[in-house]
Amino acid sequence: MDSSSGDRTLVVFVGPQGSGKSTFYRQRLEHTHILVSKDRMPYCRNKERRQMRLVEEALRAGSSVVVDNTNPTPSVREALIRLGRVTGTKLVAYWFSSGLEDCIHRNSRRSGRFQVPPGIIAQTYHRTVRPSTEEGFDEVLEVRLDPSGSYEVYPADPCAVEDAQTPLSQRNRRRAA
């Protein structure tokens, strides 16, 4: 099946805890995509199986989906990519490129079970492999969070032809003018 068919998109977030993934979802994608996150399954025995089932059900129902987990390595992302291909869904990776200290600082403002030990964040940070189209994504975008808390989204794939230093939001404004 052609992965570009239909308007459905499977968005896979990639980045350590505290990199801004959940906030980005709430600010940019909440009204257009269903959220699937293992953080919302605290008492589930097999979170991976449940995540895959929820993603598949939503895609087959015609919805776009965001998978909001760390998804640090190609092997972790592989099953999601395969599911996207089987369902004919456009696959987009959002790579959250925050620095380790920024992630730890943002995490320190969390409370309760949502706060992650800094050592775990560091492990995830050092394991994270930047996603690429070679893995099977149709598009890879980089999300940068500036000190004011504003997000900018850039093409992250090394094969991107347009000016990779121009945020998509600014590029789209230039085109409209």
C-alpha cells in the first residue's frame, strides 16, 4: 500500500524525557491527532502490545496518531514504521533535539510519578539515535525549544534540499507572501 495515501499520519516522537514532547503535542497536534503514550498506561502489564493495538485501531479508523514516548533507537521504532506501512499511513518522525541539561532542568519541574531520575534521562539521551528516512519515515523533522519556551520545527533529514536552518513556520510565511 502507498504510504502517502489518505490524510492519516503516524507521528513518532523521538527524544529523551523532559525534551518537550508532551507539551509540543498539546500545543501543536492535540486537535488533529490521537495521542498514544505509555505514560498513560501506568498499570498495564504489556505496554508495547497495548500501544501497538491502540495505534493500529486508530489508524484503521482513519485517524492520525502521535506516539509520545522516547522511541530512542531504530529497533524501538521499527514496529511502528512497519505498522504505518501496512496501513498505508504517512510516517513522520519528530526529533526533539534538546540538550541533556535542558531536559533535566525541565524534568525537575515535574512532580510525582512524572518526574524521572536524572540518570535515566542521561541514559535515554545517550542512547537516542536521530531518526532518518532510511529507517522508513517519509519525513523527519527536528523540534527545537528556545529559552522562551517557543518551538521551531526544521527539516532534520540530511537529504532535505531546502534551507535547513530556516524554520518551517518562517518558510511557510515567506511562501504565502
